[in-house]
Amino acid sequence: NMNQHIPLNISPKELNQILEDDFSEKPFIVDVREDDELAIASFSFSVLHLPLSKAANWSGQIEELLPKDAPIVVVCHAGVRSLNFGSWLLERGIRKNVWNLVGGIDAWSRDVDQSVPRY
């Protein structure tokens, strides 16, 4: 299967529905942007922040940093870095359920929460 190492897509609207629904299983959100990007535009719910530039600091503990069974949603500015990070998780067999937020925080700001600044 050619696609086994590519995260599934989730749109900002789909993610927002899941997060607002009291009954659905909540995904665990990983934001791979840099510190200065989070300072400009952050999500209004909790995320695990793993900046890609500091991967040397956290890649060895990635197993312990992620919950055992929750689906993982990976997030960045436009959806490219998160796609690469999600593929990395899948390639290593670290997690099975990995979703990439299509369009990243920029699309989230456009489609879901206009109070999040765009940059």
C-alpha cells in the first residue's frame, strides 16, 4: 500500500466539529511550529508543542510524549511540515491514527476561528 505512511486529511471544520462534540473521542493535537509562530497565532485548546527545529531534543522520547491510543492530529502553519511529521510518525510505526490538519492554522483562522491572527 503506497499510502500507508501518509497521514489522513482532516479539514479545519471537521476538526472543530470533533472538538466541540461532547461525545466524540478527542484527538491529541501536536503543533510542530516554532515558538515565535505560536506567539503570533495559537489554538484555543491544548496542544503538545514539538517545534521541528528542536527535533533532536524530543524525537528520542516521542513514544512517551504521545498518548498510547488517542488519534493524533498534527498541525503547522500551512499543513506541509505537519504532513512530514505525520509521515515520520507513521513510517516508524509509532502511531496508526495520524491526521494532518489541511491548510494548517492558516486555514483554521480562515474557516473556523477568525480571532486567530494570520501570518
